[in-house]
Amino acid sequence: MGISTVVTSGKGGVGKSVFSVGLGRALAARGRRVLLIDGDAGLRSLDKMTGIEENLVFDIADVMHGRCAPIDAVYPCAMAEGLFLLPAPASVELSVTANMMKQLVPLLKKYYDHVILDSPAGLGTGFRASSSEADRAVVVCNPDPICVRGTGAVRNALEKMSVDEKWLVINRFQREFFETAAVYEDLDAVIDSTGIRLLGVIPEDFGLAGAFQNGKPAKANSFGMMAISRIAARLEGDMVPVSL
Ligand SMILES: Nc1ncnc2c1ncn2[C@@H]1O[C@H](COP(=O)(O)OP(=O)(O)O)[C@@H](O)[C@H]1O
Ligand SMILES: [Mg+2]
């Protein structure tokens, strides 16, 4: 039986989708079978980021409305053996509900070691659907006060939904930000303000972001992908130090 992880945030555009694909790739590189579920109905990202956009026929809404079997809407991603995607529908009208996910995710966990649910931003239907069957949550946050405040709101919402295992990932870390912006004294001040245990820190890395924007695998030895690989190891219980 696999484990389900929702990747979420309060504020949008913090790097949830980049992180979800990177994490999926890193776990697949560790020999796991990984299913990414794009929870962002209407906006979608993961079909483009995993390079399967052209081959798409069915999506999660087709599964939920009985137009196809789950396996018909699961696509292998060429960027990593063992990595698969269940895409989101193009229309927000076709979004899936928490009740639907409660049926689907336990079924999928029988076939994959990891089910990674890439949530839309905010605390609406898409967030609730993506989090409803999550065994744990990774909350992605950028080191800015608006994002940190949103992270607190997500932490509370996850608590209400009984997602007890919560981890923090700080994305787009730049040392210069702390030196010049003088908003937070250091990274510890950001982590403390969120009230969530730190899982890892991903640096600003245009190579990582650019590769996934083009549906290509980011270089395994890029700073961003190395940080995500360490996070994958930590999520699987390895004792890997957090390094910046
Ligand atoms: N570590 C990073 N370094 C540089 N750019 C990043 C990083 N993470 C994300 N980005 C960029 O930030 C933007 C938002 O990322 P995305 O994953 O789509 O966010 P979200 O899913 O939270 O809305 C994208 O342009 C992406 O390429
Ligand atoms: Mg996204």
C-alpha cells in the first residue's frame, strides 16, 4: 500500500507544481512507482511540465464521471521510469470533489508507492479535494511575509481536515534576500513563523524551473534538483541533513 502526499500552499505561484514534478522524479529515481495527480482543474500544469501534453485523451474528471477506467487516464512520463501522471481537466467546471477523491486515492495507493497530489493554491474546493485523502502534507512557502501568513492559514485548514503529518518546504531561497530585504533576520525566523516542521530548502534555480516549463527533466546535479532529491530521501525516512 502506497502513501499519499498533498503538495499545497496558501499563496499561488510559490512552486508547488515544480516541486511536485521534481519530487516525483526524485522518488522514481529511487526506484519507486510514483503517480502525480494534477489537482488544479482549469489551470493545469503537470501535463506540460512532464511533457505528456500532446498525448492527452482522458483526465481525472473522465475517471470520476465514469467515462473511462482510472488506468486509461494514467500516462507514463518519459522523463523518469516509474513516474506517471493523472492529469487535471481543462475546464474548472469539471473539478473533482473531496468525496470523489475519497474513493479514488485509496484505490490508486494499491498500485503506486507514492501518490503525489499537486493542489491548487488557496483553501477552496480543489485544495479540499486534493487534501481529503492525503496521509501527509508538504506545504510549500517562499520566504516572504504574505506567503508565510498564507502558510499559517493552510496549516490550520489541514489540521481541521485531520492531516496531522505536515512538512514545510521553503522554495526559491536566495541568501541575498535575507541580506538586502531585511524582512526576516534569517531562515529560522521564516520557519518559526510558519509553525511547521522543516523538510527542506530549495534554492532559486532557473535551470530547474526552465527545464520543467519545457516538459524536460531538470538536471539531476542542478542545485534545485539535488535539494529535491534530499527531500525525497527525507520523506522516505533517510537521515539526510538540511543543507543550503
Ligand atoms: N526554485 C525555483 N527557482 C526558480 N524559479 C522557480 C522555482 N520554483 C518555481 N519557480 C517558478 O515559479 C513559477 C511558479 O511555479 P509553479 O510551480 O507553477 O507554482 P505553483 O504551482 O505554486 O502555482 C514558475 O514560473 C516556476 O518556473
Ligand atoms: Mg501549480
